Amino acid sequence: MNDKEIIKLFQEKHWDLWLKRNFPVLIPYLMITGATHRMFVKGGIEGEFPIVLYSAGAWRSNNEMFDLAGSEAGKYLKKTNAKHTNDLCLRAYKDTLKLVKNLLTDEITSPLKQFRQILKSLEINNGIGIWVAHAAEVYYNNEIRIKLKGKIKDTEIDKFIGDISFPKRKNAHVLMADDIRAGESTENLLKKYGWMKSRVAAGFGEGHSYEEMEEIRKSILAEPVAEVEHPKVADDLKYLVSELQEIVYLRAFRTDVLFEVMYRSQPIFVRLEKDLGIESVKDYLPNDLLAGKLKKYGQNYSILKYYDDIVVTEEKIVEDEYSLDIEVKGSVAWTGKVTGKVKIVFNPAEASKVQLGDVLVTNMTIPAYLQAMKKAVAFVTDEGGITCHAAIIAREMKKPCIIGTKIATQIFKDGDLVEVDADKGIVKKL
């Protein structure tokens, strides 16, 4: 199909808001090119994520997209597994960071060539790392639901899946807390985790300052360690549960990889921007930069993937704007119904922005967030089950808490007025 045919096809489809993310064009383009069959095969998996749409500052979805992705995942997951995928991404991540470190000391190679090398090194993570997580989650959720049919009430299945899916591998936040408790110096903490502050800007923002890391250290050390208990599961579910836990871990790990690499590559990007006379590489398609075509993209663009074809267009694809009644669902850790303004927290340095009466929305809570949790009227998390830190603290403080929404941090933004209905497990924008 040619570009016009694909654009028309996508315009005729119904699209729902999936994940609201106002990315500069470089980021979703790198992600979407990773969804191709060529990139999957390069990463060691015979598959692809067939249909993808990023448009009007958000990832879009429909039933066809998820059905196709889940079906594809079922084919390749029978030949491989989520742990193997995570291990591939971990090795690729280490290789890319090593490459960037070496390039930063290389004063001979042109920044354009270095830019190409960095993008090439990211390919495995951008491929299987980004998209296997979404497709495999569809597949494993369906498989677990089939096995649970008739064993527990249908109304309790979502809560059960939320409880069992909390990952056993440690994400960057937990590893940082472990290093702080082990006595790691502030200088070393900055080297290893300073990039985390830039995550909200897709790796193009500032990192933590020395003072911020010192405050993070104090917050971590001032609070007790929260132990996560994983519920026991039947023998016939153990493999599926372990795979789902790997996938939940992968959801955070894959974007952390991309954003950390973007952050650490900034000196190279600055050199390239100076050579090309542009403000930021993030506003350009990588192939355009490599070809010397300096077309800058604002926010009004769409990227369409239909099997082997990828189209970037400024034509309008979706008619809908963000609805005022956007809502997300999760599992209830503590009941209650409140309203408040959202404060998104991705790292301890941002916890101080939570004020009395706010709703704390985060990927997962850690002890460093306790002061913010005391001020908040409710907690909402992307990850976690009934035994996670947020659930434990919610029960202690008797505050409404909805966990395991998967997408709350990507749907809401700071200042949104929301209703947290923890009787029904729904967070709704007012």
C-alpha cells in the first residue's frame, strides 16, 4: 500500500485514546520502527507488532490492534519467553551505554556518525523491548483468565492478576534505594541514577543535582524498608505468572533504557545540533537528519505503522480530542471516594510537589514518597498488587488507593482534577 492508502485506511478506523504522551517526533518514531518484523528478527524473535498509531500527542488503539498483537505474541512466545526477552534487552542496554561512554571520549568521529551508531545500538530495545511488553501482556492475561475460569469469581480476576503480576526484578527506583542503604556515595548515585529526573522529558531534560540526590538519600534512609510479598499461586499457573511478572518489569525497563541513553547522549546531540544549525535533534526524524533534510516537526504529526509500512504525516488522522471523562481502572487496595488535583511523581525529587489534598499518581510508591503520601488524599499507581508498598501504606493511613492501573501516569497530567472512586476501582477526570 502507498502512503495515501494507508492514511485513508487509518482515518476510516475507530481509534481510542490509549496512552497520552506528548513526545517530540524522534521518540515515537524510534519506538515505532522497532515494531517492524525486521527489527523483531534482528532481536531474535520471529514476529512484529502489526498495527501502531501515534497521533495528536497520544498513542491510539483499537480492538483490531490488540487482537493482532496478542495473536502474534502467542506464536513467538511458544518458541521463546519473556525472561529471555528481558535478558536480551539487558545485554543490549549495557552494550549501548558502553558505546555512548566510548563515543563521549571520541573527538574524531563526526557527531552525525555517532548519532547513527547510537540509534543502531538501540534497535533491539526499541524493537522487542518496547513492543513485546504490550503484545505479551495481552497474550498472558488471556491465558491466565482461561485457567482461572470457574476457579474464582469473574469480578475478582482483575484484582488477582494485579496481585500476582508485581515484578520480582528490581527497577531503577528500587535499585537506587538499595544502593543508598548500602552506603553508596552521592557522587556515585548521581552517576548511576542522576538521569532519572529526565525521564519525564523523554531523556531530554535535566538530571538530578547533588542537592536533590542528598534529599533523596535522606528520604530513603528515614523510612523503613517495605517488603513485597508475592501471593502463592497454583502449580498450573506458576509459569504464566512468572512470565507476566517479567513483562510488567519490562514495561518500565524498556523506556528507562531509551530515556537514559537519550540523556547520556546529550553532549553528542549538542555537537550535532551545532553542526546542523538546529535547536534539538528531538524535533526531527533520524533518517532526515542522516540525509541532511532538516524538516522540523511540531506537535501536529502522526506516525502510522501498517505491517511493513511506516508513514509520518501532518494530515489529521483522529477526529476526537481528549475527552473530559477520561478514566482508568485498577485494583482497590483501600476503599473510599475523594476528589483532588493530580500530582505525577516519577522520582523522589518530585515528591515535594504533592500538597495537602492532592492525588498522588505514580508508577509505584517507595519509602521516599511517604511524606507526600501523608499529604495526599489518595494514591493511584501504574504497577502493583495488594501486597505492594502503596497498598500497605494505604491500609495503614486508611486512604483510598487504586493500584495496577498500568497507564495512570500516562493518561493524567499535573493539575488534572480527578475523582478517585476506590469503591469501584475507577479514577475519572472531571
